[in-house]
Amino acid sequence: NVYKSSLTGFSVAFVDGSSYYVPYRHLSGPNAPMSWVFKVLAAIVARKAPTYIYNLKHEIKVLVIEGFTRKQLYSSTMLCVMVAMWMLQKPTPGKHPYALKDMVKYRYGYEMTTFNTVVASSPNGLFSGLSSDAPETIKYACEDAIFALRLGKEYVPQMDAQMGATYAVHE
């Protein structure tokens, strides 16, 4: 439920293959200071280069709850990979035809760690209950960013070419 969600941390991936997880509200392990987290997120939102996000609708709702304005978010160059796949009619077999983990398995043959698997060891059953510096926590968070970037670089340009216009987020 997005309205009960809060930012626990965020992950970023870069075209050079590197990825990073920035923990923010884990109950154990180091967390980045709030002021630094919001400066970094504001810089990401303000970027001129495309930022590929898998489920942008969810992330926008969480960022609004965290204090970002819709104007900031809708004027960004964040692009939704799920929408691009939907527009191109690139569903995967599975429970949800546009689910990230299903698409990654179908497209790349890689089995991503599931949320239920990673939080099975969490004392509160939530991602925030995991230690922020545990390898499983970092791997889970970074995989999402890595594959959102990889799928975005593949499908968003295809969608732009087929639609004859550049995809953008609008209110």
C-alpha cells in the first residue's frame, strides 16, 4: 500500500555497471542523514538526462509523501520502464505481465531476489527491519536499479521511435 509506504532507502545504477544503495530508515545498520538523502534525491529529480524507474507512479506517490512537490517530479526526466513495456506490448508470462522480476527472468534469464525472500529474515517483516549494510539488503535494492536501467535503455528508445515522440511524464 503506497499510502503506508515510506522511504527506507533508494538505489541507483549507472551505465558503467556500478550500482549503489543509500539506506535511510533501517532499524539497524548505518543510515544516511535525512538532509543528505533529500539533496541527492533532489539532484536526481533535477537531472536533465533520463532517469529510468520501473514503477514511476508508485515512486512519485512515495516521494510526494516524503515532501517533494508534484511540480518538481512532473518536470523531471524520470521515465517509467513499465509504461514503455506496456506501450510496446512487451508482456511476460507470469502473475503480472509487466512485473520487473518476471520480465528480467523472461528477458535475461536471471532470477532476481523476491521481496518475500529478502524480508523473511526481517524481525518486523519489512525491508526497514533488515540491516542496512547486510549483503542481501544491498543486493536486493541494487538489482531493481540495475534492471530498471537496463530495460529502460532497451525499451524507452524503442517506444520513442514507434510513437514518434519523446516519452515524458506529464500531470
